[in-house]
Amino acid sequence: MAAPAALHAARRAVAESLAEGELNLVGCSGGADSLALAAAAAWHHRKDAGPHRNTRVGAVVVDHHLHPRSVEISGQAVRQLKALGLEPVRIVPAAVDQQSTQGPEAAARTGRYAAFRSAMKELGAVRLLTAHTKDDQAEQVLLGLARGSGTRSLAGIPAVRGPYRRPLLGLSRAETEEICLHHGLSWWTDPANSDPRYLRSRLRTEIMPHLQERLSPTIKDALARTASIAAEDAAYLEEQAKEIFPTLLEDPDPSGALRLRLTGLRAQPPAIRRRIVALAAVAAGAPAPSFERIQAVDRLVDGGRSRGPVQLEGELAVYRGARGTSEYGKLILIPPSPG
């Protein structure tokens, strides 16, 4: 049987994601997406695979222990990954904080990436590939729209972030199933993917099909294209903000406080100004602030009646210097006192 076009596309995309001459890992859940990714990556692992002949590809099967058959499912995935020729193949547990305020999906993701980092360190891998598809990307853009978030959120799932690569963002979920069928791979479908308790599941099984029927049959392609455009725009704006940010900083304060010159900050377009505020918050030791908190700081910058403070994540306080003091004309970010 001739290989489907999707398999050739997956192999090309994976080729651009691999670190040549190094160990790369595929993150695998046993689902169709990750098994298809493993099949495409295995082609590059074999000695006769052309320019990537010195590249090694292994796999990590993450077991969240959230399903009663998780041991069986992980074992089946391992057997198929080894049959594809991947080496090494490991099962790694992912700790999921059931009491997390992030919600179950976010908690599982946090545990999964912690397991990825641990496996990469243990095995000496420099890169890890995950199997997010065009469907995942379209869903992520819709979630960003639902939250009313900015350009970075609409950019969806990044193709590259640190050591992680997502080469299948151009393929649909149906195409990954075609690849699995071609290779005779049996995949597992997580029942949580259709559980209406989870927002992403409702979006996948109810909202997206409705949009395809009533709005456009190519809505997933349009949303994925939106993500690509937004990612380029966001990257440019962030680069501009990084260049301008240090020019607005006062000399460092031994206490860890940061001071930005308000005249220069006010001169920036809102899109750049908000990003500079976020950079300043991170530089002061706080997590990246939410859009709502950045807006609150922006009102201080604009010169509203209140001088603050505005409280950001990480107990970071932001206020505007008072008239008649040495702090006048500055935006001050004060981290919490040690101890």
C-alpha cells in the first residue's frame, strides 16, 4: 500500500524539527497523533534515512495514572514504539496535582512537561517533539478568543518553544489516523477528549462541528492560519519591546525595585507599552502578569487619579511616583521584602 501524502508531509516536518547528531525524543500518549509522529520520526532514526543518519530518536510514554487502564495503555504504546525501531523508549510517571486551582487539564499538562524535562535530563536528549495538530491549534485559537486575550494568545500553540518542537501543526487529526492505519498501529482514544465537563472537549465535540456546519467547512484551516499570522505579529512586537525596555530603565536599585521613565513609556504605542510592563514585572522577579493586571498598570502610566499601588502576581507592587518627590515621572515596581 502506498504511503499516504500525510506521512510524507509528516516526515518532512519532523526533519526540520530534529537536532542532527543528537538524541531526540517523541512524547507519546498512545493516541493516534503521537503514534503518527513516532512513525514519521522513526523513519529518520533508521540508518538509511539520508541526511539524518546520525540522528537518534527515542520516545517517552507519559503515564498520568488518571485512567484505570493506564498501565495497559502505556505498555501497548511502548511495544508499538519499539516495533517502529525507536530507542530508547521509556515510561515516565506524571504527577498530577488534583487540588490544583489551574483545573484538571492544566494540572495534567504541568505534570506532563515536568515528566518530559526529567526524561530529557536522564536520557541526555536535547529536543522533544510533541504531536499537537492543526485541530489542536484551531481549538487553542478559539479558546483564546473566548478568553478575550491578546495577540500572543491568538497565536495559539508555538511550533518552537525552548527544547520542544511541534512538527504536526500543519496536519489534521484525521491525517494522523491515516498514518497510523498505514503502519498498522492501534491507538487509544482518551474518553476525557469527549467529556463535556471539560471546555476543550465541548469545543471539540460540539462547538467546532457546529462552526464547520453553519459557518465554514474550512474553519479549522482559517483558525490555524490566524494563529500563524498572529504568531509572527506577536514575535515582532515582543522583539520591539525587548529593545526599548532597557532604554527606559533607571539605574538598578539594591532593593530589587525597578524604575521606568514614564515619559518614554507613555510615548510607546499601547501594544509595545503593555509588553514593556510585562517584561518589567518578570525582570522584578514576578510571573508574567495577566492582561487585566497589565491594564491596571497601564492606567497608572496614563496618569489617572490613582498612583497605585497595583498588585501583580508574585506580590509585586507597582505605583507611580508622587509629584514633588524624587520618584516623580517614574513607574516603580517593588518586589516583596525577603522573609
